[in-house]
Amino acid sequence: MCKSKIYNDVLDAVVDETGVSSSEILSHGKHPEAVEARCLLFYYLREVGFLPSQIARMTGQSRQCVTALLNSFDDRLDYRGKMLSIFSHNIGLKVAEISLKWRG
């Protein structure tokens, strides 16, 4: 499966779960919900094998932004509480389900 299809599937999973639009996720906006959704997107793209430089290129963000959000993921889960943990869990299930399709 091509990288762009995997990327779009993960982005769709984040959009579906968080309710934040893809345009807002991919913007440079600082609205807390968009930043959290962006963080989730970066995390799950890395989980499926994308490198931070690839994530940066595909999302239009800087590599420093990608790295900073990836490095802060665990702290965000602790700080933001239950809702972000629920989103993360549900997106993880969707990505796992989708990845079976990619391998199939």
C-alpha cells in the first residue's frame, strides 16, 4: 500500500475520533483541540512506521514541530486527562484494524 493511502487512513481515523477537521489539524493553528489532534496524528503516523521527517513533509509542519509534539505525547496524556486517553485508545484500535487491511 502506498504511503499516501496509509497517511490518509490515519488522518481520517484522527478526524473521526476527535471531530477536528483535517484542515485544522494540518494548519499551524494553536487551538488546543487542533494541537491535540495533530499530536495524535503524528504519534500514530510514527507508530505505523513514518519517520519524523516524512511526517513533517506530508503534513506541512516543521520537523521541529513534529519532534516536539512526539516528545510531549506522554506528558500530554497525563496533563490533558481522560478525554485524550480515550481518543488515543480509540484511534489506536482503528489504526490496528486498518493496518490489518494494509497487510492483507
